[in-house]
Amino acid sequence: MRQLRAARADGSHDRRMLRFTTPKLLIVDDLGLRPLSGDEPLDLYEIIRQRYERAATILTSNRSVEELAQLFGDPLLGSAAMDRLLHHAHVLELVGDSYRNPPPARGRKKGGNSMKGVRDES
């Protein structure tokens, strides 16, 4: 989003947008970690709109699917973005302890199932 904001300032926004809309796979990590501001909701929506049914997008977030629409600041814009994102989507919700900060071992077995705690909501 910072790159697109800077591109608006120097007149290269359309060219910079292609960097996010044309790859076969776009990975957006930690969506919603900070609020979207200014034109960021519009830029994100435009990326989603242009990639819809044309290219794969992977989003990671610590927010629930229901919370993501609120990031757009406009219910209509958020709804339109989420409709496109969730159509044909596979939503995986990781449930349980964080892998970065696991709790102290409490009888945990080594080599356990790495997919335990994953719920597929597709």
C-alpha cells in the first residue's frame, strides 16, 4: 500500500498497480495488521477486482473473515471486495496455539499432526 501511495505522488500509479494485478499469484501477508487509510482501501479493492477470476491470491490475516470487510471503511466497498475474495475461495482458519509463541510443553508428543487445528471453511 505504501508503494501505491508513493506512486500516486509521482504519477506512476497505473504502472505500479500492474505489479500487483498481473502476477499469476499474489500473496498478501498480515492483511489488517494496521488500518487502511487514505486511498489504500480503494487500491486494495482495485487489486482484488482486477485479479478476480483471473489470478490466484493468498491472504493471511490475524483477523476473522467477518472483520476483513471493515478494513475498507465503507460497507459497500468492503462487501464488494469480500464477495470477490470469497467466491471460489478456500478459507483455512488455524485454531489453537501460535507456532511462533507456543505454550510450554504439556505432554505434547513429538512429530504430531501439523494440520491439527486447521478448519477448512470452503
